[in-house]
Amino acid sequence: MVNQHTEPSAGHVAIVGAGPGGAELLTLRGAALLAEADVVITVREPGPELAKYRAALLKHCRDDVTVLEPAECGGEINALAVNHAREGSRVVRLYTGDPLVGCRGAELAAACQRAGIECEVVPGLSSITAVPSFAGIPLMPEGVSGMHVVNARNSGFDLERLPEDDGATLVVLGPEIPEDDPDHAGPGYDRLCKALIAGGRAADTPVAVTRMGSTTEQSTVVSTLGRLTADIKAADAKGNNVTSPATLVVGPGVAQQQELSWFETRPLFGWRVLVPRTREQAAGLADQLRGYGAVPESVPTISVEPPRTPQQMERAVRGLVTGRYQWVAFTSVNAVKAIREKFESYGLDARAFAGVKVAAVGEQTAAALREFGIQPDLTPPSHQQSGAGLVEVWPPYDAEIDPIERVLLPRADIATETLAAGLADLGWEVDDVTAYRTVRAAPPPAPIREAIKGGGFDAVLFTSSSTVRNLVGIAGKPHNTTVIAVIGPETAKTAEEFGLRVDVVAPKTSVSALAAALSEYGAAQRAEALAAGKPVLKPSQKRRGRRRKTL
């Protein structure tokens, strides 16, 4: 007889290094284990970007994963991980950096071994090597064959026992004294530098301190042992208020930092950029901005809703299927989405467009059509991605060669009449159909509103006139230090009507071109500051003058 009662099978604990601070530094193995996890115990280290860092890591997980914060575990993290594994769960414990380098991953691994729980250690990028790489500092340049690593925050750290100057590079983790953690402070830069000089190193020995390494809060101060404390104070006085975590490097490689710096010299490095679009709409744009070093934040200004009555759209779909239209013109991604959803509700797909010509305004609209399986037949010229630009290339109606004179134009309820009027002038009959409604979104949280009005954002990207009107309506006007970037002349005109100074206009009507134009603007501002011998400051760090005038 088979015993129906069985004990749950043992689970698994993965001890995963997540990198020193950039969520994209997670290894492929770490991402795969997060995707399989039933329980995730997140990182505990503090920092300005911690919430975003955790959120980005957790995107790899299933929706039903159980997420535990270390602070919730009551000091029994290892026991909690083991207990969940005993119940059959697959547990991932995340550590910043590498779990066996400066972290307590070994303690959890030993607890699993004692409990008979299968465990796996997934190495991560350690700040020992990753942070200097992000700062542009080679640890073993030509002529340097060794490296010493010291953890200054370790309870056993002793200034009297620092490595001698044997020509090797010295990496010191945690030399800073965090204001919020005095009980676990490092020795402080002044004491450390004096100890190194007393130990035989020259006062003019190159040294660099990188704080918040591999994140968009990263800052590097290059100095000498004799001047480091003064130079750090000077850098902090210019607006750098991030003090930890820090990595200090002493050695010849520091001299190459200015030449090899690649991360902090990105054109929009550290810029907080407001994108007034939904997170889904802004996904590709956000990735592009991150590539320029920016920190994008999406704030929806409109909510897309179905038409009040469905009859118009139902007639339009029937017309497409029965051959009523020669053309369909799409002016937005939302219009494509509305038609696609209506088709799918009837069990139809892109094959229903057979025999119909399709036009699209904008690169994103064309991409949405291709994703649906439709290749646009007509798009406006690259320099004028708008309804007016589409009219310029649209062929006039010719009764002898065009079997049908009717065009379907599915669009928003508040869309402009430019395209419909232009097609009518060319002899076409236009069925102007409300495919979706746009309504003003709810105001963003108070901290976002204050950041918008108070200069907390370095730039705002406006992708349409409606985003200007709606953002000002729900959150107020951006501060006069904030760079205003717009997608085209019409949007620029609307921004100016609201009293905003337009700094950047995209050369063509596409969000990709808009992001690239902002990047070029940031690069020019950086080059200008360097040429003048001035510090490179973000717009939000510059002196804030009066608010923008209301016209």
C-alpha cells in the first residue's frame, strides 16, 4: 500500500551577487535563478538609488514571488532562508557586489550545509574591480603587477597594519564615515591618508575616491594623498552630497582616470529626466535615455479610454473587412492599439487588411503596425513626421486609377484637423472615427509635483502639445532651470504659450530624435563648461533664479 502522506521535498537556496549598484550588472545565472524563485530576500545596503535598484532586480521574478526585506527578518535572515527551503521553496538571497567578498554570504552557505539544504553561490561583480572600472581607473596598468585590497569597515581593520608601498595598487573599501552609521564607520579620509603617508608613501601619490560606483549618482574625486581631504570638501561644496559607499584607489593607474573616464562623461550623466508618458509608452525612450547616462522618470499626463459609444469603431472594422476603404491612416500608437484590440475581439488579425493601403505618422506608429504584422505603404518624410508631412506625400484621388475614394482615419477625440482637411483637399472622402479618448491623468504624487516646480528635474521631454497642457494642468510649470525639450515646432509653440523657454527642438518628429537632441544639448553644455574651466553641473545644480513667467 502506498503511503499517501509524504514530507515536502527540500527546496534550494541561491546566494546571488547582484553587482555593486547597477541592476544591469546582474549575471545571467543570477537572472535565471530570480525567474525561478518562490522567495527573494533583497539587498539591505542603503543608498539614494536602492528602491530603483531593488525594483529593477525584481523585474526578473514571477508575479507571485514572495519578496522579503532584510529589515523584516528580525536578524534571522539565514534561519528564514533555510526554513523556506525546508518547506520546498526556491529561495534567492541577494547581496550587493559578490556574496563572498565583503558580504556575509559565507554564513548563509554554512547554515545551508548544516541544515542539509542544497545551495548555490552565484558570484557577482565586486566593487573591488567594478567601481574602478566604472571610474576609468586601471588597477594593474603597465608596470604594476600587484594589488592589495583592504576593507576599512571591517571590525578588525587597523590603520597601523596598512600594506607597505611595494609598487602595487591599493584598493580601500569603505574609507568614509557615513553620517547615518557612525558605529560602523571607516577611518575617514584624513586619518587614512595620514597613515599612508606615515607608512612611507609620498604626499603627491595619486589617489581617487569614487562614491556610489556604477550608479548614476557616481562621482569621482582625483587628488593626491596630501590634498584628498581638501579636494573632497571642495567637491561636496559644489553639490555632491553623496558620501557612501565609497572606494579609494591609490596607485599609478589613477593618473589615467581623466583620459579613460567613460561613465561619468556621458552627455546626460546623472540628469533626472521627466518623460510625461505612461511607463509602457516610454519604455524604449527610457532605455535610450539611460544609454546617455540619464535617470528617466515616467509621469502619465493622459489616460487613454475607449470611445463613449462603440458604434463608429464597429462600422469602421466592418468597412475594412468588406472593402469600403482604399486607405487607413494611423497617426499614433494608440490608434493602432485601438484598431488591433477591436480586430482581436472579433477574432480577426492583420490579414483583414489585405487589399487596403496603410499610412503611418511617426516611427513609433510604424513600428506598432509592423508588430501587428502590417508594413506601412506610406510614411511622411523624415524631416516632417506629422499629419502635414503625410499630406505632402499623399497622392491625390484619381477616379481612373483609384477604385475606392474613401480613407479611414482612426484617431483621438481631440486630434487636430490637419490630416483630415488635407486629404479632403486632395479629393478623398475621409471617415474620421474616434478610436479612443484622451482624458487628463490624475496628478502625480506630491514629491514629483514639488520636483517639477522646484527644479528637481534636469530636463522634461514633451512629445506632443497635449503633454505640455496636461503636465502643467496636473503638476504645474517646470522650474526655469529645467531644460525643456520638445518633439517639434507645434509642441514648441504650445510650450511657449505656457511661458516655457524651449531649449531643444528635435530635428524630426520622433521620440528617438528628441532623446538624441537632448543628448547633444547635454554634451554641448558639458564641453562649454570644461572649456571655460568651470565644474560640470547638472541643470538642477545650477543657481535657481525666478520661476518662469506666465504669459
